[in-house]
Amino acid sequence: MKNAQPIPAPVVARLSLYLRQVEHLARQGRTKISSRELAQSLQFTDAKVRKDLAWFGHFGLPGVGYRIDPLIEALRHVLGTDRTWDVVVVGAGDLGRALLRYRGFRRKGFRVLGAFDVAPNKVGKKIGDVPVWNFSQLPEVIRTHKVKLAVVAVPAEAAQAVVDKLCKCGIKGILNFAATSLQTAPHVAVGQVDLAASLEQLSFQMVRK
Amino acid sequence: MKNAQPIPAPVVARLSLYLRQVEHLARQGRTKISSRELAQSLQFTDAKVRKDLAWFGHFGLPGVGYRIDPLIEALRHVLGTDRTWDVVVVGAGDLGRALLRYRGFRRKGFRVLGAFDVAPNKVGKKIGDVPVWNFSQLPEVIRTHKVKLAVVAVPAEAAQAVVDKLCKCGIKGILNFAATSLQTAPHVAVGQVDLAASLEQLSFQMVRK
DNA sequence: CCCTGTGAACCTGTTCACAGCG
DNA sequence: CGCTGTGAACAGGTTCACAGGG
């Protein structure tokens, strides 16, 4: 445990993968796993797995491996998903609707409170079991429910304005699906998912062999 | 130009961002941009931008900056998007449907030929202007159209089987939205988008301040 | 003896700083 | 003079290799 230093970003990214994997193993009734096996299933090296897990405690058993249940608990705690986060989705277009229906968020401890849109034909309806509110109600909802996380699924042209508004309301984290780079206050965490860019990366890999 | 070595992955990831940004500038009628300005808009350093662009040619003009049109052309060429790629989507659930309707793919040179699903109530219909075929027709479609790229948007439990099938049909690149890690032949490029993990990363950043 | 935890060596990508060109 | 291109210095993350515990 070298818990003075902050955990490096590439390590944190892998922690999500470890968690996903060990949750899967737990559902199969497994109780222990070695760094070697965990590494192989994710195409890492065993030393990397051990180093990564050593950032937040040493509960591996020499000669045995890691006990899965404590590992899950520790990973969730580090990642902050040992509690439920309320999330709002801004933009109820195709992508927004898909995200509202996506079951995986809830399973990981994220509760989607509702969505916001400006289109009158969407406002007031429900998508799945989640209501769509008028965008003008965003400050009110965020403040009364103390929402910390928002998902932005609006067209690129609208994204920066939406994000400015979110920041003013005191949001702490934004997952942006719009294909544009955002300017925010430094204390707001931003994650970016660019679907077209992801395909583009594959395209690159295919032309070079 | 140091074109003997392969371009490092983190550089390639940024190339997509540079391209997105300069395409945006071109639409505004801009014709030149300096590494400094490009860097600021993406929150990078100017030296990083220059080093990145130097991997595939030096067409920056000292004292002036980069000419935007040739830069776009070069970036598209490197990324392989100076041509159109046919893509199929496997899984016509909520996420699959959203991806089928997503305009950004076409804009970047990806043409979605169609989707595959096993649900009889989906097969035979159209989503947007894209047909949904029975999953059993996958080999036929991939082979006759020589499709190289597939997007996987099926439940995690089904993903590995789908991917095995895709590999057998000779697919070259897979963008996987299922929350599971895949085993494939080494010559198949795999990109991973894990929506829940992306939120989880934000969650981490929020608990540590 | 197997498997963890970890210093040390290594390697790769980033930043710095400046020579050189338009 | 401004801005690119790039070697050199630096920083960080990964791999190696092994000491130590069950």
C-alpha cells in the first residue's frame, strides 16, 4: 500500500476492467483468483495486475491468489461505486434514449434520474421508466437532488452551452458523447466518448497491415 | 518524417482529435492554424501537437502554421478515412438502434450496411434507412460485401460467440460495446467502448477530491 | 513450491529548448 | 520575428526478477 501518491490514470482505467472481470467470476461462484489468471483473461501481464492492485492495499495471499469478494469490495470502494450516484442525461435523441434504457448503468450503481430536452414532443413523456423534462428545469433538478454526474448526448454544436450550464449548476462530472472538445472549470471531471473516433482508430489499425 | 517506425497508439488517438478540430475550423472558413492554437483548443501543449504531426510528414510552415486543407487530407489518409468503409452492426437493441441512427459515422466515412439480430420482430424491418437482417445471414452479407468492420452491440453473454462468428467470416476490426473482454485472433483489431466503465472513471475522480 | 509484493532496470512518451526557415 | 521540427533531458509506466510468506 503506497497510498500517499494518487493512483495513475492508466491504472484507474484498468481497475474498472478488473472489477468487471471479478464480478463475473463471483457470479460463477468462484472465490479466488491469481494475478496470472486475471491477467490472461484481460491480456495483461501478471506483474502489472499485482502492481495495479497493490496501489490500494495488499490482500493477495501468497501461494493462493486474491480472494474475490474482498477484492470486489475494495475495487468498488476505490472507484467510488460502493454507493449509488444519481445521474441526469441531457439530450433525448437516439443516443440519449439508448443511454436511458441501458441497464448497465444501474447495475454499476448509477441511477438515471431523468433526461432533459428542448423538443416539446419529447418533454413530459417517459423513456423506459425515466421522465424527460424540459431543459429549463435542469438547474432546479440538479440542485434539489444534488446531482453530481451528467451525461451529455446533444449535437456537437449545442454541447458547450449545455456544459456551461451544467457547470453553473455545480455538476462535478460530465460524460460527453458529443464530438467536440469541451472547456470547463478545472474542478469538473470530463470523460469523452467519441463513437466515430473509436471506429476511426480501428480504421487506422486496418490500413497499416 | 520518421516514417520507418509505427505511430504509437496514444499519438493515433490524438490524430482523431486533431482531425475533428481542423475539420471544424475548415467549416468556419479557416485555412491555417498554429500548433499553439490547435493545442490550446484540445488542452495539449504545442510541442506535443508538432511532434504528433511530424510522424507523418512535415508540412507546417515556419512563421505561419499548418495549412488546414492539406492537414485534413493527410490526417484522413493516415487514419484510413480517405475512403468509405462498410460497417455492419450486430445487435438491434436500444444501443444498436441508436448506433444505426447515428449520423456521425457516415460523416466520417463509415457506411452502415445493415444490422443483425435474432429477434423475429426486429428482422425484416428498417431502422432509419438501414435494414435489419437475421443473424444467420451474417456470413453471407459479410462475404458478398467484403465487410471489414463490425460493431457489436449485443448483451455481454452473447458477445464472445458473436465475435467468434465474425472472425470466422473474415472480419478485420470489431468495435465492442458489450461489457466483456474478448478473445480474438491476433490479426483482428478490437476497440472497446464500455459505457458503465466510463462513468465509473468519473466516479473515481469525484471521490478523490 | 506457488504466488504475492516490490525495488531496480528498462522503455516509451512528454516536455524543454533551440536551431533553422519563411 | 514567429512558428516549425527535433535532439536532449525528463518523467512515468511497464517489465523483470527475486525476496518472502503461506
